[in-house]
Amino acid sequence: MIAELGLALLWIAAALACLSLVAGTLYLRGGQKDLAALVRPASVAQGVLTATAFCLLIALFVRSDMSVELVARNSNSLKPMIFKIAGTWGNHEGSMLLWLTILSLSGALIALFEKRLREDTLIATLSAQAALGLGFFAFLIFSSNPFNRLPVAPPDGQGLNPLLQDIGLAFHPPTLYVGYVGLSVAFSFAVGALITREIGPAFARAMRPWVLFSWIFLTIGITAGSYWAYYELGWGGWWFWDPVENVSLIPWLAGAALLHSVAVTATRNALRAWTVMLAVIGFSMSMVGTFIVRSGLLTSVHSFAVDPERGTFLLVLMAIYIGGALTLFALRAGSVAEGKKFALLSREGALVINNLLLTTILALVLLGTLYPIVAEAMGEKISVGPPYYNRVAGPLALILCLVMVAGPLLGWRKDDGKKLWSRLPLAIFAGAAVLFALILFGGKVGILPLLGMTVAGVVAVASLAPLWGRNLRRTPLPTWGMVIAHFGVAVCLAGMGAESAFIKERLVAAAPGDVIKVGDFAVKFVGVKPVAGPNFTSIEGTLVATTSGGQSFTMRPEARTFPGLMGTAPTETNEAALLTRPGGQLYAVLGQPVTSNDGTADRYQIRLWWKPLVWWIWLGGGLIALGAALSLLGRAQLLGIWRSRRRRKSEERFAP
Amino acid sequence: MRLMLVLLGLLGAFTAPLAAQDRLPPAPYAYEQLRDPAKEARAKALMEELRCLVCQGQSIADSDAPLAGDMRHEVRSKIAAGESPDEIKAWLVARYGNWVSYDPPFDRATAFLWLGPLLFLLLGGWLAFGRFRRGASDDAEDSA
């Protein structure tokens, strides 16, 4: 029953999306004024129904209803409850339903809370959101139905990929999806404003909280994903420039550019066409990412050809939405004036350069991600990886950071170069100090980490400069947000630089009792013992790490084996042990047993890394998200509503 | 880089460890470092640029796949024998094609990959600076 009800709800929600779209269109073409009243409630109902359908799918996973194909393929009755729930979105169909749920809920939230836009722009926005929903409902129902029943229910399910059975990863995709799909709101706002030609500060102010909101989630999602890869994959890498990572980074870059350009539009009524363009690009990149990941293109062009139905469906949807929005933009571009002018040396000027660099980085990451796919289709097999991105994106990112130093210290419209210099000496001194210290004491450091840490020093000090001489209690929240986010970039950059420059690695085959030296630690391999988990068996090693100061810490890395379920092969994973110290992290992995020549197997492969300041990378990511959250809080409509309500009350009190 | 791996690198250098997943045990240098820190650093840098051919988006420096282990052994052995990273890479590219290297060469097929970002930057810069020239002189006139 549950599965059938879920599917029925999806159909009704799709019908409501259709209703919003038709009613909105008829209203906007003139005449049918009363139809507009339908759009808001229909959007809200669509959101509620889709969310209910998603909850029903969770219920099916919780009950381990193996008559449902999706549950049988991706779950198992022996799994811990939390991973049964997480299994709901750990697969194609479930994750697409989650995607659509967030899309529909966003529409519902606009319908409920957006009060600043003109009525016709709001209806156009909701119609655009409904149009987006409609296509993805069709995709879900016709080619990825999550509620499909099996003719015969198997006794139990095939389980979830053990790599994904991790609490961090359980909540990573939903976070990222909120960010991805949250950008759809900016897209719909842009389309709505293009249709009614209402592009200006009011539109920018209405859009800004949504951009901030989804960007916060993208930042948290990417940071958490990076940390997950770091501790779960067992080799201590935190960013691989893997296509799946890249397609999450691309919308993040678009969001970062958009929230800076929307600030210019909201404050100075400038860069209007560009802001609209970025809003379209942002969600388009989310769709491109979804397409690349979901179509199977990633593994190979050929895996796309094996099951082309879903890929082609997504490709057509994408072509309609992106093509439609761009056509609308081209038609209206003439009537969208860029707005107020400004000098190069001004806050706006710095933000334009920020946008130029961010979009260039976006374009090159997209190019590097798609290039191998296109090349393969033309008969060339090439790989694009870290060497390319570090060499091409690295320098651009460092220049971007330097622009970030100057931007917040410049005034709007026009500023004086000499004044800018007078605000910078402390920051330049900090950078120089870092550079000299690295050259004198750092040993052989690569050029990119060296420059990275130097720029981090400059940015760290300069990012605090906007607070200089201000009454900190009266400083508005968005200013705090900017300062904290920019400081977070410095922290993150310093972590990346220090980790790549000063990492220490030891790979050995060790017998119990052996002592391995790495960095400042002497690590003693005490021994191993078997451990039984809820749905795996494991060999747990015990290591005692002693610092040169004499402090000792116990570390317990594990090598886990998940049995194959319903005829699948067993899977092995490494659970690294991490020791976090103020100066960095000690990372230990227990590998496989090693047999000596005489046949005894008393030694184990042990991998140890000392990673200086590595946790600063994620601390920085967290600070960036925190800064954006403070900005959002400072600008959120809720606060505005609360304030105006208080004002109204006090006015009413004094009214005659 | 201050790598101290004189003592323990010796321990298991020429024994045959047992792999649970694969029939054949991994080769000695798959999970062990070279004794000379300078050589190990060169090997490590090269391994990070080589694709693990059977994995999804991982270099041979961070994969548990048996093939990645064999390739690490190959790279470390050749570096130990005195070959340069470029020679080893050329040898691998001759065997597996450019697919094996994460650092694509500059040739006709990849020209746009390498020059594209520069084109984007120039195009974007040209568009943006066009705006400044017009904008620098006037003050606060609203062109809307």
C-alpha cells in the first residue's frame, strides 16, 4: 500500500505543478486575474505532497519491504537503522526523489514567505519553479520510479555499499542537494524577473537570502564530503579533482560569484544583467552536475550508451530549461540595462574582478571535467587530474584571494589607490613574515604551497581590517559574516599549503613491538585483535603514539570486511585512526597481513602520515559557512518581519 | 622533506606479503617506501600523477587496488634503478596511452584544454574592462 500511495502522491504533485504552470501563464498573459490566486496554494501543496512521498519511501526502507525493487537492491534487513534510512537516498531513484522534494519544498517556501516581490514577478517565479518540477516529475515517474514493485519479493536485500555505511556520508548527499537544488530558486527568480522585466535592487534583495542559503549548504556539503574522503578512503587525500567532486564545486563557484554580484545589484543597482545571467548559470550547473553523475557518463561514454534512456531524458530536460532561460535572457537582454556605472578602483570594480576570476575557474573546472568525455567520444583517451587543475586553477585562485584582500577595504563607486595602500601595511607585513619564515626554516617547499601560505598570511590579517576602528557591537551581522568567511578562506588556504608542503609519510610492514618514527611521533605497534561489528567483522590494530614531549596516545585503526549479501562479493574497507593535535593530525591505517619467508604471518602493513595543520582545511570551510550563515541571519526576511511587526505594534500603541 | 626511513624500510623489503583479495601477493614496493628519501619523493610525485587504470578517479598513490600496487612497485623499482620520472612516464604512456597520466600533454587534441582558460579570461576581461572605460568618467547617472 505504502508504495502505491507514494506513487499516487507523485502523480498528484505533478498535476499540481502543471496547474501552477498553466494558471501562472494564463495570468501573466493578461486577463485571468483570479487564476493567480491558485498558484500559491498549488505550490505549497506540491511541496507537501512530494515531501510526504519521500517520507513514505523512507518508511519502506525502515520496514525493509523487499517487495519494492529499490529496497531489495539497496538495503538489507541486517543493516543498522541509521543506514537503512540513509539508504533511501544512497541510490539513483531515491536521490532523484530527494532532489525533487527539495525543489518542490523550495517552491512552497517562496509561496509562503516571499513578500517583497511584485505580485506578477512572484507568480512568474512560482510558475518557473513549477515548470522545473514538472520535467523532473516526468523523469522520476517514467524512467526512475522509486516505488516500483517486484513480481516476487526476495527473502532479503543486497545491502548498501559499505563505503557509504558511514554516518558522515549518510548526511552528506542531502546537505549537498539542498545547496544544489536551492539554486533553482535563484534560477526561477531570474526567469520570473526577466518575464516581468522587474530587475533591480528589490529583485536582488529578494533573491539574496536564497543564494546565501543554498551556498551555505553547498559549502558544508563540500567540506563534509572532503573530510569523508579523507578519513574513509584510507590514503589521507582530501581533494582529488575527481569528476564527482568537480560537479559539486562548479555550482559552489557559481554561487560564490552570484552572491557577490547580487550584493552589487542590491546595494548599487549595478551589474543587473550579469546577476541574472549568473543565477541562470548556477542552477544550470547543478543540472549539468546531476546529468553527469546520473547518466553514467562519468565511468565512460560507453556506459552512457549501454543505458541511454535516463541520460537522454536528462539531456533533453536540461536543453529545454537552460536553452529556454538563455533564450529568454537573449530576448530581454536589450531591455536589461547594466545599471549604475563605477570606476575600476571601487568596491564594485573589485567584485567584477572577483566574478571574472570565479567564472574563469568555474569554466576551466567544467572544461577539465568534460574534456575527457568529449575526447573519448572522438577517439582519444586522456585523463585530466590534479596536475592540470593545480597548475591552471591554482594561480587564478591565489590572484582571487589577493583581490579579496583589497575588495572589502574599497569604497563603493570610486576610491583612491593611495588610501588603499595606507590600509594594507600590516597585512603585507604578515605575508612577508610568512614568506621569510618559510624560506629560512621551511626547507624545500613547492612554489604553489609557498605562495598559498604567504597569501593566507596576507588574507588572514586583511580580512579583519574591515572591523578596525569599528564599534564591534554595532557592526552589522553581514559585515561580521564577510569578515569571518574571508578569514575562513585564509585558514583553509594555510591548511592546504602546510599539508602539501610538510606532510610526512611512512609505509612499513611492522611486527608487534616495532616502533615507527613519523614526524614528531614514535609510534609503537602493539598488536591486533578481531572485533565483530553489527554487520561486519574487523581486525583492529592498537598503536601507541608518543610525542617527543613524552605524551602517549592510543590509536585503533581497523580493517573491516563486510560479507557479501545475496550473492554479492565481500567488501573490505579501512577505518583510519586519527589523532588530532594542535599542530595537525596523525593518520594511521592498518593494511593487510604480511607473510615472511618462513611462512609466519605476524607482520602487518601499516601506513602512517603526519599532516601538519590539515584540520585547518575543514575549519576554514566551516568558518566560510558560518560567515555566510551570519550574513543570511542579518538579511533574513524573518528578522525584517519581526522588526516591522514590532514597529507596527509600537505605532499602533501611539495611534490616537 | 625530512624523511627518516632508514631502519624499518629494510624489514620486509624482499618478502612476499599475502593479499586477501588477489591470488598473487602484492609486489614488495607496493606498500613500502624506498630507503633514499630523495628517490622516494620523486617516486611519490610521479605516482600521484598516474591514474589507477581500474579505479574510478584515483591515482596509484592512493588506491588499494592490486593493479595500483603493482604499478607503485614498478615505479619505485625503476626509480631505485636510477631511471628518471620522465623516462618512466614515457614508458607507461607508450604502454597504456595518455589515459594513464593525469597530466595531459600539450598537443592537437588537448590544445583547447590548456588554452581554453586563457581564452575565457581574456574574453571576460575584455567584456568587463569595456564597462570600466565607459563607467570611469561618469558619476551616478542612472541608465535604467
